Amino acid sequence: PYPLYAELRRTPVARQEDGSYVVSTYREIADLLHDPHLSSDVRNLSHPMPGAADHGTPSFINVDPPEHDRLRRLAMRHFGPPHTPGLVTGLDPDLTRTVGSLIDDFAGKERIDVVDDFAYPFPVTVICHLLGVPREDEPRFRLWVNDIIDAIAYDPKTDPKEVLEKGVQARKDLRDYLGGLLEQRHGKPGDDLLTGMANDDGPDGRMTDEEIVATANLLLIAGHETTVNLITNGMLTLLRHPEVLQRLRDDPDLVVPLVEELLRYEPPVHIIPWRAAYSDITVADTVIPKGSQIMLMLASGSRDPGHFHEPDRFDPDRRDNEHLGFGSGIHLCFGGPLARRETQIALTELVRRLDHPRLVTDPPPYRRSPILRGPIHLPVEQGT
Ligand code: HEM
């Protein structure tokens, strides 16, 4: 039940020793996510995360309007609007096929690892396909993405410096690779995202190659570990709630509210650490001075008893589930419809095809990151 968050919520807006602020209650987090006086521009941060530093063109998750809105709109034209499934609905057959072939590979095995055998390879395959990355390059992609994500989770107290160096190199390799791919797409027909962005002369003008590469990079990184963790947290939660697992097997439509409840109850993103105050901001009677760094504790907000009835209960029948799993406001997750559909299909098929799945260890080992939460391995036994 996350006792630390319950403790934090006693002081909704708390100043840290280093001068940054932690906000942990639902109302205050939601208000701040919609406040134009908050900046997402990493250049405004007093305590930037060393592993997340990228010296190339910043992508739209880390810039403010009007630049943010222009780039997000340009990318969105090829990805589908956020609340309508857009392009995503048409993907169902592809997603189902990819999920099916991954499960075929371990269907008969006594023991599988939901992370390595399934949740990790799945989203990279999907995003490579959407971007238009040739299939044979996918393994290189996975290595780069892993190194970049490890660097983002870098902890100076325990990790060797090489983790950061590998992250910087992987970002460079990935940018060079995408740049090369993009060169071949100019003036060519094609329905993939890179080709679409390269040849778009819409009302907002054309994106520069650097902007397209930064956007492609963002889609890869923002959409990877997060989706892995939602699928893995989902399987773990189902195995801990066998009655819900059985209900899902009997009624696959349950998966829609179930994934929303997962985004509230076991969200992959626990904290948005990169906001800064453009001016003095008053929240819950506390003045956050201009220039302060602000950490928004999304996962704590989604467990706030001031907003959710019995928040520590996993309840797929919950109504009006306005969780903070995808954030809110202008930076609301761009890939939400895709991540939802990927996870819905993944969980439905895992539950349908695994034979009496059982957890091997509970709790499983977790990724060591205060921001992203999910197991690094989830061993599961099956068969009677
Ligand atoms: C933004 C969560 C999957 C692309 C965000 C934000 C959150 C989030 C909390 C807000 C960040 C902020 O306000 O600073 C998640 C979770 C996912 C997921 C939990 C999976 C379960 C994806 C996928 C993609 C994606 C699959 C792309 C294919 C993005 C982008 C942004 C974003 C581009 C930045 C939006 C903007 O700045 O306007 N995501 N995400 N995400 N997400 Fe996701």
C-alpha cells in the first residue's frame, strides 16, 4: 500500500533540503499539471538528472509552448489524436500477431520470464514497425534503448560512471542511425511515421531533420520501459488476484477497465521529476518560489484517499477512474492509446494461453529506480 506515499501526503507540498518541492496529493498534482507557470524545459532545472541529459535538439516532452505545441501537433498528425484511437485501432491485427508469435515461443515451457520473453521485446517491435525501422535492425535498437534507459536510471551512489558513458554513446548511435534512415525517406512514398514526418508540408510547416530524429528518439524511449512495466505489473497483479484473472479469462472485455485500474494501482511512472516554477506559485497554502524544481508524485496522487474510494484496493470495476498514470494537461502521454491497446492485447492473450500460471517469487526483483516502477524479471511457472 505504499506507506511512504501516505506519509508524504500528510504534507501535500513539501520543501526538500536541496530546495526542490515534492507534491503528493491528487488535487495539487492535477492543478500543477495544468498550470502554465510550470516549465518542462530541462534547461530550467536546478537539479537535472545526469543520465537524462541529451545534448542534441530537445524533444517535445522537455520543451514548453509554443515550441512544444508545434512539435507535438506535427508528430500527432502521423500518430493519431490522443483520445481517439486513430491509427491505433488499425493496428490490432499486427499487435495480436506479434503477441501470438512471442507466446508461441514459450507456450509449452514449464517456466518463463514475463519480462525477457515477452514484455521487453514486444513494444520495441511495435514502435520499430510504426517508425519504419527495418526488422533486421531491431536487435541493435534494443541494445541502444537499454543503454539509454540504464543511464536515465543512473544512481551516482552505486553505479559505475560507464553507465553514463554508454548512455551518451547509445544516444549518439541511435541519432546517427535514425538520421541515416531519414535521408532515404525524403521524397519517397510510405505509410510509416518517419516517411510521414519527412514529407509533410502541413499548416505548421515542415519539421527539420533534427526535430524528426529527436521526436523518433522520444517515441522510442518514452514508449519502451513504460509499456514493459505496465504489462509486467499487470501480470503480477493478476497473479496476485486469481479471482480477477479468472474473470478476465471468462470475459475478455474486462481488460479495458482493468488496464485503467492498473494505471492507477501499479503505474509504471511514479514521478514526474522535471518541472520548474516560472514564477512564484501558491499550492495548498504554500508558496513555491520562482525557479524551484518540482517533483510531482503521480503514483501517490493515484492512491490519494481524498480522491479515490479505498485506493489501496485493486478494483477493475472502479468507475470514473481519473488516474494520473499518463500525466495530464498539455504533456498528457502521447502514446496512451497505443500503450493501452498493447497492454490490453498482451494481458488478454497471456491469460488465455498460459496454463495455470503461478508466481515463482513474490515479490519479484524490481528495477532500481524511484521514477519507473516494475520488476526486472517476473518468473512464472505453468502447467499442472
Ligand atoms: C508523456 C506515461 C507509453 C510517448 C508521458 C507522461 C507520462 C507518460 C506520465 C507525462 C510526462 C510529463 O508530463 O512530463 C506513459 C506510460 C506509458 C507510456 C505509463 C505506458 C504504459 C508511451 C508510448 C509512447 C509514449 C507507447 C509512444 C509511442 C510519450 C510522449 C510523451 C509522453 C511522446 C510526451 C508528451 C508531451 O510532452 O506532449 N507518458 N507513457 N508514451 N509519452 Fe508516455
